[in-house]
Amino acid sequence: MKIIILGAGQVGSSVAENLVSEANDITLVDTSAEYLEVLRERIEVRTVCGNGASPSVLHEAGAEDADLLIAVTQSDQTNLCACRVAKALFNLPTRIARLRSGDFVDHPELLNDDNFAVGFSICPEQIVTDHVKRLISFPEALQVLEFAGGVVSLIGVRAFEGGPLIGHPLKAMRYHLPNVEVRIAAIYRNGEPIIPEGDTVIVPGDEVFCLAASVHIRQVMRELRRSDQPMRRIMIAGGGNIGFRLARSIEADYNVKLIEMNKRRTEMLATHLDRTLVLRGDSTDEKLLENEGIDETDLFVALTNNEEDNIMSASLAKRMGARRTLALINRKSYVDLVQGGPIDIAISPANISIGSLLAHVRRGDVVAVHSLRRGAAEALEIIAHGDERESKVVGRPIEQIPLPKGATIGAIVRDELRADGRVLRHEVIMPHHDTVIRSGDHVIVFCTHKRLVRQVEKLFQVSFGFL
């Protein structure tokens, strides 16, 4: 696939890294020659220096025969104009735009083909906000992901000493949870993946990814670690787009304090937030944290634009008594360094938001793509189509499906239809070796390494072409 990416920032470079590893033809466009030079040394991409909304720059990038435009610059206006130009002058078939402002999203008519011609829009700030909200709901979790409209959840937890399942083989789970269907999708031990089998024994410190119906996920988590107390008091460092969105979305249910350095921004936050206590100050100020009761805080969330400040403030908050800490960190290399120490959860905005983009880039009928373990692994939700003649998966038991090593089918969501064709209910199936996949099934596939994704996608494509 020939893809043009506008913007070489965190999102653009992460998308390029993911897609170039899958043998796509990538051209990266940015106004900074310095950024482009650094990326050329790291990944094999063609680069063009210039404004991505300019017709001549898009022409130089090869828009005439490109399959996909991904406009993820820092400017909403540039992204919108680039999509309009790509449609009007080059008839580029698929156009994706990053939009940070909610104004455009609230008026979808502006994005249709008669206006800005945006085929699909993403707001990374809102995606990260929703991700943090899910972590607040499951304070024991490292990662919480939803599939099939929330019917199935995949949750990552770190196993603790003394958990009911620790030291026992996975097949013992059926006796611990006799009425719950659950699948251990993957285990990471000392950073290395272990393919889970019935005799696999979980040890303390393992990072375990579990798939289950969302209504059962808390029961499953209790097998691996203690249930933390519910969150009540939350302190947010940073009143930018993400900090503001998070405070506004949770202030009705939690006691929220927000720390922001900028005076003008602080005044805006105080005006637009109803129940949040807005404080002007430095989140790395030990005296400020002490005065605001950091030792009684259930969760400290560092969301400033400076990742070093986020690391420092979250580490300081943990040392001063915060029960749990979370830090927003852009550099993926930093994430692995700090998570699990004084910082309980480190999240990369690019890795979280990239799934929404990848679902529109993947071949086949891919509904959702989630990056796991800071981008090292992926979970895909794919709709199976065709029949036994056209498909390599439909009508076949799982044991006969040629999945690449490291890829496992974790769950199947099957719609039970009424006579009039409407969905009566969603059936969640934890498959076994003899489970047969039907056309229309939502199949959740876990890949321990992202290099396996392309093979899985090809496996699910029907023989007469891409869907």
C-alpha cells in the first residue's frame, strides 16, 4: 500500500514505524528537515520537506497514485486543508485527519466530501483520556481494552505473590472460576513472551493479558492480584487538552484536584470546570503536594507536555504517599525504563491512539487494533467473511487454521439474530481446538509481535480480494 503521512511528530513517526515494518511504501512529509533527517536514519521511509497542505508538496509526495493519506500534523487547519486538496486535485481514495479541536468533530457535516473531505478523523487527546478513565475504573490494571462494542475486555495485570492462581497451572482456572469463560491470551516474563498452555504456571511479576466477557473481568483479575480499593481522590498534573478533558469527564464521580502552572490557562480551567479544584503551581513542588494531601491521594496522574516533569512529579508523588501513579511519556524507550518502579503505569499517547489509525489502514475487515506492551504486541478484532471455498478460516475448526506461531485466537463474538435480522444478543465464545469459525464472527486475535499482523490479515482475507 502506498501511504503518505503528514507530520513527523510522535503520532506520525509511530505510525510510520508500524506501517513500514509491514512492507508498505511510506512517504513522510514535515516542515522540519531536521526531524525528517533523524527519522530517515531510524526507519526506511521516503521524506519530503514542506507544508503538507500545499498541492506541490502533495504532488512531490506522490499523491497521484497514493492509496492513503494520514494527516497528523499539530495543526487542525493543515490536516483539513490537506484532505481537501488530496480529494479535489488527486482524488486520493482514503483520507484520515487528526483533529485536536472538538469544534470540527461536533459538526460532522464539515468533514464530508463536499467540504473538507475527511474520510475518518481521530482525536488522540480524547483517545488517551478514555484510556486513562478505564484505568481509573480498574485500578489494579496496567492496560484495559474493549472489543465488539465493549462486550469483551482484554486486561493486562501484573501477577502478585499470593494470588489464587499463582504457582498453579493455567488449567486450574476452570476450578477457580467454574462458571466463567476466560482465556489467558499472553504472558510476558522478564519482557519475553510466553505462549500460554494448560500446564503453564504463572509466577509473581508476570505481565498477564486476560480475555473475558466484560461482565466477568473483575472476577478474573482477582485470581491474579489483590483488588485495590476504588479510586476516590485523584490529582492531575497538567491542565492541557488531556488534563482538562479528563477532569471534566470524571469530576462528577471523584474528588479531583488539578495543578497547572500557566496563569491564563488556570483561569480558563477554573471557569470551565464545575467541581474540580484548580491550583496554580508546579507539580514538582514538594511543598505544594504536601499541602494538598498527596499522602491521601488514590491516583496521581501526570499529564503535562513535559515528559521529564511527568516522570519527576509522579515519582515524587509516589515517594510522598500517593497510592498509585500514572505518567504520560512520549518516548517509548522511557516507558519501559520507568514503569513498575515509582511510576505504576507509564503510557505513550502515540501507542494508545495508533490503534484507531491502524484499524483504517489494515487490509481485510479489521474493526479494531490495539497496541499492547508499548507497541511490541497487538490485538486485532477481525470480522470473518466468506465460506469454506473463499476463506482460510470460515467453516474450519481452529486447530486447522494455519495461524503463525505467536498468534492466538483469544475470543469470538457471535451475534444471535432474531427472525427480523436484528441482533438479539452477543454470544462470547472462548474457543477450543475444535471451535468452528462462522462468517460474520468477530474474531479477536492476539499477536505477541507486531510483525505477525500482516500474516494474520492475509489469513482472514477472502480469496477474491480485499474486503
